[in-house]
Amino acid sequence: YKCIALVAETYVFVYLGMAMVTFPIFESTVWLLMVYALLACFVGRLHIYIGSWIFNCFRSTESHPPAITPQYMFVMWFSGPRGGV
């Protein structure tokens, strides 16, 4: 199943990349709407930072699992929009 998943994921991203160049979708695109939608996606993911901060307030320095680091929070925040594609 891993091979099929890899082929399917590769196909989707190649198709999306080719659609950006091949199809005339940018002739009638409302760029401001696209910027607002992207901004809304990133703002919608702010719960990662808020929830992680609240979670870390109840953790001590020697607790297991350890507190969530800012680097890990960023990875969780950034990987959310990628998973939607």
C-alpha cells in the first residue's frame, strides 16, 4: 500500500503543478480573494500555538512527555495546510 500511496500523492502534486502552468486559471482569478483565503487558513491554525501554550502551562520541567517546543509548534502549524492539499 505504501507504493500505491506514494504514486497517488506524486500524481496529485504533479497534476496540481501542471495545472498551474497549463490551464488558463489565472486570467480570471481574483488575487485579493486568494490572499484573503490563504491568510484565513494561516490565522485559523493559530489554535496550535494557543493550545500548546495552555498545555505547556500544566507541564513541569521534568514531566513526561516534555513540553512542546516553539520549533515543534511551528511544524504543527505549517503542516496543517499542507495536509489539506
